[in-house]
Amino acid sequence: MIKSNEYKLIEDKWFNSKKFDRKRLKYFINFLRGIEPGSKNYGIEGKGKRFIRVNDIGSNNKDNVYVNLETNAICKKEDILLCLDGSPGLVEKGFEGIFSTGLRKIELKSFELIYDYLFYSLKCDFSQECITFFSQGTTIMHSSDAPNYLKQPLPSIEEQIIISNYLDNVTKKIDIVIANKKKTNRSFN
């Protein structure tokens, strides 16, 4: 996945060079909150659905937890998850299961945004700075107010597709470089 410095270059290319209107996301998407079943309900693989916690997002956490619950707080691999507790601002896709209260699943409620564009724009500095600004806490950071204030550039659907396709291609190239580097490092160990 692209890291912050690559996003800065992309922001300069796409968003700062053009004057797109910035609109509050809360009018275009829903931020669906997860659940917290409590650790006493955590189980092992094969017993229920995977429970996605904040520490699963953006890390290589191998300690998967499972819960056996009926809930609507379910995400699919293509869903965007935004972390608002613990590590506010992490944005990921690719998780499947029940998600915790520290995460929000993004649900489009408007045809003015496309999903891939939203995914990438949430990772950009203008989104991350807003989330950081509204984060509070001493030991564990919380940013539950940030969704009310997040504003995104809103180019036309055609431009969103161009931006998303460009970022998909850049991401794929970076992922290949990272995979090759890991492979090279393993062969020397």
C-alpha cells in the first residue's frame, strides 16, 4: 500500500493543482460503527466469524480472534474500514468478518462518489490532518468526532475514475517492489 510521502506527491498532482470543491463527507457516506462483544466472547478459528479489531488494521497481526454473534456489524473484503480509536486515521480494505467499535465501515449514500476514489482520498493528508486534529486522549487516542468534519475534494465521476485508476497502477507497482524486496531479503537470510 502507498505510504504517506507517495500520497503527498499524488495530492500535489491531483488536488492542489486543480480547484475542486471540498464537501463534507457526512452528506455523501455513512460511517457505520462496529460492536464490542467483550474479550470473554473471543474464540478460536472455526468458531464463528473473524472479529476485526483496531490492531488488525495496518499491521501484520497474526492473532486472529473469532466471535459467534448475530450482528449487522459485518464487513466484506471490498469494504473500506476507517480506524477512529487507538490509531485514528488508518484506512484499509481486505478484511472480512465482524468489526469492532474502534472501526467504521464506509457506506456510500450518494452517486457523486466512487468507492475507490474515496478509499484513496481518505488516506491523503487533508483527511489525515482532520482526523488528527479531532483526536483526543492521553493513552488511547479517539477521533469519533472527525467524520462530522471530514471534507473531501469532489471532482466529477470521470475525474474520480482517472485518479483511482492512476493510484491503482501506482499501488500495484509499489506492491511489486515491496514483494521483491522481501523476497530478496529472505534469500539472504
